[in-house]
Amino acid sequence: MNTIQTYIQDNKKRFLNELIELLKIPSVSADSAYKKDVLLTADFVLSSLKKAGCDNVEMCETPGYPIIYGEKIIDSKLPTVLVYGHYDVQPADPIELWTSPPFEPVIKNTDIHPEGAIFARGACDDKGQMYMHVKALEYMTSTGNLPCNVKFMIEGEEEVGSESLAWFVPKNKEKLANDVILISDTGMIANDIPSITTGLRGLSYVEVEITGPNRDLHSGLYGGAVANPINILTKMIASLHDEDNHITIPGFYDNVEELSKEERKEMSKAPFSLDKYKGALKINAVHGEKGYTTNERNSIRPTLDVNGIWGGYTGEGAKTVIASKAFAKISMRLVPNQNWKNITDLFKKHFESIAPKSVTVKVTPHHGGQGYVTPIDNIAYKAASKAYETSFGKTPIPQRSGGSIPIVALFEQELKSKTILMGFGLDSDAIHSPNEHFGIWNYLKGIETIPYFYKYFTKMHLDK
Ligand code: BES
Ligand code: MN
Ligand code: MN
């Protein structure tokens, strides 16, 4: 065993227990009822960075939740890695579908994680993955194995759009100056098929409100004679896709980058079983845009999905009513080159234009962000690839993901540096869903792989 493996073996129990303590704090950024807990989590991150050997650890106040910054600068001639992660988590609802309480972490075995997985909200997204970096740093500082400078920037609003970070980054360019940004907030294909995420989709998130009559009406007295906002809304939403599942908003695909035949062929080499995919989700068939494979549909193609829809009577029993209003929350996943603000405008214009005279429409944009593609011909990718080869014994496969980390495009714009996405979660880890978990093997493998990245990146940077 080499030094990192020995270190992990010797400290495994403590690494797990510390993560469990972090997972006990319900840092739900979307719900103000958890404000105190989000702030307690910031304190936890702050002190863990100090303990791991960071200098100048600060709680950076923002208009929203604080950003935790820390650094270890050993030599200005050496490269600097900026680690980004988030300490906030998604709401745990629907809570009744959890097999153990979301903020009482427990270790259970699963088919995919025979060595156990920690079940808790945030286990994989992103507390577990963020904390791997803290423990990797602890190893490097305490054993004299830190080969370069490092900065940490951990935020508490990723799950609600990173508004405060977008405010913070342009103001602190010098402080955040770096040679590469390192993030573990994505996944990989499987424990025996390591992969590096090379793309993230952009996002435009909007809310729509359809108003019909000025009050809820008796559905017998008025039904058939006035517009029912729920009927209208669902019809409008249905019209946003055609029979081939293309999105019908004019101009929506204008800037979508079409991949070449060669690139698509390269993509299709990634191991994938449609039967396993369907089996894991208990669906009889997949669904999506005509002319594209499942892996293409969920990575290189843009989408439009209703995330929530409500209106009228949804309580027990039946109430005969035509609601005055109907609502929906809609997300559009975008691909690089699609401008999210432009897409939001196109959506708004189109949605307003397709409403019949009998109702009024209000479209309220929420948050959004640009997609991102990471290069695979730079030293960051090469160093990461070599790091996985060392710890997994296999060359990782580059793979574009369907998820979004909108702040990554802003990092590039403001800090002029590229990001490398070394994610160790699996799709089956149920992030954002009930029973989220993170494999213990994955957690420890991440801690093992990260120091190799530092080592190879530094070497390649100095050899450049
Ligand atoms: N970590 C995820 C994004 C992710 C997960 C990317 C897996 C790739 C693979 C992140 O925390 C997240 O949930 N992002 C949101 C967007 C945000 C603006 C709320 C998303 O993708 O829905
Ligand atoms: Mn995340
Ligand atoms: Mn998330």
C-alpha cells in the first residue's frame, strides 16, 4: 500500500464519522425555515478547513449565505488549484418516501454499493463529494504531500442558483486567481467504469401563471362557457413539443451545436445498456427527441420539462370547481452556445403568444445559466485521467452530463480558468430524490484520487 491508501485505511472511521456529522445538519437553502442550519453548516465547513491545514480561512459574507474561503499557498512559483463545492442541499421532500430520516445518516448496503453507502440528503450532492477534498487536503498537508498551492471556495446557494457567488466572484478575482478549478459535484458511469464529466447543460427556469375568471367558479354553472385555466395551461404546455418531441418554440434550436458524425460515434462507445436503464427506472420504454439516442437526449440535446403544476382543488374527495388560476414551473436544459437569457425571452414571447384571449398569462423567470464543455486536450484533463488510471487502474471515459452547475461558465468568464469535473457519484445515488446516498467506496476512492490529480497537474504544469 502506498501512503495515501495507508492514510485512508488508518483514518477511514473518522472520515466517515465526520461526514456523518456534516450530513446531520439540514442545510436546505431553498427553505428559509432552515436558515440557522445552513449557517451552522457554514461554521462546520469553516472549522473543517482550518483543521485540514488551510490558512486564512474566512467566512465571506454575501447578500445571501456565506461563502467559505481558505487557502494553502506554499510557493508562488507553483500552480494553484481552486476547489469549488457546495454545502447546501436540496429539500428532502417527499419525506415519507425515505426509508430512514434524511438528516439522520445511516450506512446501508445496496446491490451497487456492497461495501455500504451513507444514506442522507446531501450525501452525494454535494457534502460527501465536497468533503472528499477536505480530507484529501488533510492528507496532503499532514504528510508533506501537498505539491502546489490550493484555494477552497465552498458556497451555500448552489441548489438555488448561486446568486451570491455570482456577486462574489467578480469582486474577488485576485483572491480567487488559479490555474485550474477542480469540482466534484457530478457523477461517473460505474465503479468499474470511471469517467470524467466533460460537459454540463445550461438552464433556464421559469414559472407560468394562467388566469381565467376573477374567482373560482361552480363548474356546473360556468363549465363549458368560460375558459378553464387548467385546461388551457395543459394544452399550452402540450403544444411545446411536436410529435417528434422537438421543442416548438421558434428560434429555440438556433444556436444549438450539432455534433459531427464522428463525435456522436465516439460518444456512442461509452458503455450503456438500455435494458438496464429501463430496469433501474422500472419503465417499459424510453421517451425523447426523435433521431437521438438516450445518452444524446440527456446530454447534448436541449429539453423542456414541467417540474411542477398546480391549481384548482387537490384535497380529499371531489369539489366541482373551475379554478381562477393555474400554475406551472418549467425548466429548459440548454446546451453550450444557447444563451439562457435569450432562451428565456423566446419562451416568454412564445408562451404569451399561444394563449387564447380568454385567459391572461404571466411568465416569471427564475434562475438560469450557461452550459459548459471542458476541453480534453489540456493538462487538467490529462492529469485527471492519469490520476484515475493510478487509483482505478483504468483510463476514464470522457462523458457529457445532463445536469447543470451554472456557475462554472461564470468562473471561466470572470477568472479565465478552465474547470475539471472529477465526480465520484453514480446516477443510482438518487441525488435530489428520496434515499439519496453515496457509496463509502466512492467516498474513499475520491479521497485517494484527488491527491494524484494535484501531483500530476503540478508536474505537467511545471513541464509545460
Ligand atoms: N450537482 C448537481 C449538478 C449535477 C449532478 C451535474 C450530477 C452533473 C451530474 C447540482 O447540485 C445541481 O443539482 N444543479 C442544478 C442546477 C441548479 C441551478 C439548481 C440542476 O442541475 O438541476
Ligand atoms: Mn451539486
Ligand atoms: Mn444538486
